[in-house]
Amino acid sequence: MVKREQYLKKIRGFYHKDLIKVITGIRRCGKSVLLAQIMEELRGEGIKRSQILYVNFEDYDYSFLRTGTDLYEYIKERLVSEEKYYLFFDEIQVIPEFERVINSLKMKYNTSIFITGSNGKLLSGELATFLSGRYVQFSVYPFSFKEVCELKEIKVSEAGDELLLDYMQWGGLPQRFLMENEEQTKTFLRDVYDSIVLKDIVQRAGIKDIELFGRVIEYLVCNPSQTFSPKSMSDYFLSIDRKVSKETIYNYVENITASFIMTKACRYDIRGRHILTRMDKYYLTDMGLGRIRNSGFKLEMGALLENVVYIELLIRGYEVYVGKTRTGEVDFVAIKDNQKEYYQVAYYLYDEKVIQREFGAFAEVPDNYPKFVLSFDKMDFSRDGIIHKNVLKFLTEEQG
């Protein structure tokens, strides 16, 4: 089992606090395993098993818990002493009015509560109202490339291009590494994809026009790292005699990102230092979910690598934007602790023209924050204060 230390170290300081720990992420990214690792650490601290209560709402053993009242009564019966109890609720969004249950347990009992969910709207509506200022959120992602090396017991210094290419095409959902061949991998990924579309989007959002929604999500999933315009998609549907409003498309895209299957990168005006509200880019949270929907995925290696770097920066805790300059763009503006880093990503720096294009993207960046170009090249092309890194080394480097 891979110990998900990059998440545990963020959560540990909150183990015994009464703030609600909200852990969100795409289905099958490892949230349940993370909860198990937290529970194991609590037991290592001397917390008794009787003080730890765990409910997984996707486990049929708990199918009798259908309402908020059912859940509240079930938990209340088990809080039998004045000791602190550690409550873990996995995929809690399936329970109606779970927000009221969580709020009541927090107010009335000596508890530390952890909840997970596979929908970004977990923190909208009543939960945000009830718990305003009384929760902390942690985003969990599929395995990083470094975690894949750990899983496969490969020293990061010995990781090769072949492993990274596999990761770029089939992603990092933990269970996919249990599959014995490509066909099993495809079957697993299709099941995850269908589950996300059906349970976390169509059913939850009450989408009626399934065929139209399917076209929108397939366009996004099959075109990662591309600028998306609801207007251009609306115009496309109009060209085939189907009128679809921009508002409908915006609503679909909002529900797609809420399911965590895609992540939105807003544009950032580097000179004006503000976030723009148009022409966002969308990236896959896991590359494998795009691979199974698009047989031509392997032809877009530059876009896939850009996607991998984007998710890696999110895993490292950066806010990540697409940088807009006066005449062009920088792939990523990564911000953490009020410090910036700029990134350009290329599959290979094939020739001087490509080198000039990638390094030249920083020409209109007016500040002196670090600037990086990442590619598969082993030779160091650093120049003019811009650092070139081999992408394998970048993905496996130690983090402070």
C-alpha cells in the first residue's frame, strides 16, 4: 500500500480538532484508503478502536442507512462515553440532509469528524451554510507519477520514459494498477467513467437531455489542454439545426467539473495581475478516463504531458492558471505562498524553432519569478535565466 504522505502531512494537524475534515476527489482516487491510513495513525497514537466509527455509504452493509435520521440515530447509539470519538463518513453525499446530521454531531458530542465525497458541490448549499468557518477541505488526486514509482518499487532515479508514457496514457487511478492486461484496464476505466457520468452528474444534477450532455462531456474529455468556448459549441449545435443555449452548456460544464472528472484552469493576465473570466482551459483529473473515450489519444502527446504537469502542480498545492500575455500565453502560472512560478511544457524541443517558441513565451513576462521549460529532452537547454528541466526529473523531485 502506498502511504499518501503528501495528504497525510496536511491533515495530521487537524486529527484532534473539532473542525470538520472534508476530503474530496474523483471516484476511485484513493479517498477510502486515505481514511484507513488516518485511522491507522490514530490507533498508533493510542486511540481505542471503540472510539473510531467508520461508515462507507457505498458498502451494502450500510444500505439500511437511507436518511439523515437513520444515520443520526445509528451514530448516537454508539456515542456511549465522554471520550472523544473519531467519525469517518465515506461518500456521505448519498444521504439526504447529511449536512444537518454532521452539524448536530459536531455541536452535541465530543467528536472529530472526517467526511469524503466525489462531488465538488459537497461544499455548496446547506453544508457551507451550517459549517461556515468550521471546516477544512483537502483535495485528493489519483496517484502522482512519484507515487506510481513507489507502488511499483522503482527508484525515482531509475524511472524511465516508458513508465511515464504509460502514466500519461492510462492515468494514476490506484485500482488500475491491479489490472493484469490492457483489456482489463479499459474495462475498469470504462466502469469508473460510466459511474461518474451516471451517479455524480446525470442523476445528481437531474440532466434530462442525455444525448446532448454526452456530446459536451465527450468533447471536453477527448480534448484536454484545449481552450473551451461555450459560444463556439453553441454555434456548432446551431450549424446542425439544434439550438442549445450557452447557459445550458455552462451548466453542463459546471456539473462536469463538480464531478472532478475535469478541472478548470482560469486565465490569468500576467501584466494586469488579475484572473480573467473567459476562454478557460479544461484538464483531465486522470488521463486514463480520456484514453478510453478517444482512440487517437496517443497522437496528442504534447497535450497529455501538459495535462500531467497541470495535475502535478495541483497535487503540490499550487493554484494554477493559464498565463495570458499581450500577444500570447504561458502554459501555467503556479502560485503558492504568494510566490509565482511560470511553466512551459513541450513534448520534445525538436529544433531551434521549437526552442525559440517555448522559451520566447516568457519574453513578455515582466517579473523575475522562476521560469521553467519542461520536456522529455535529456540535454539541458537552459538559457537567459530560464530553467529547462527533464520532465521525469521534475515529476520525481523531492518537495520542500
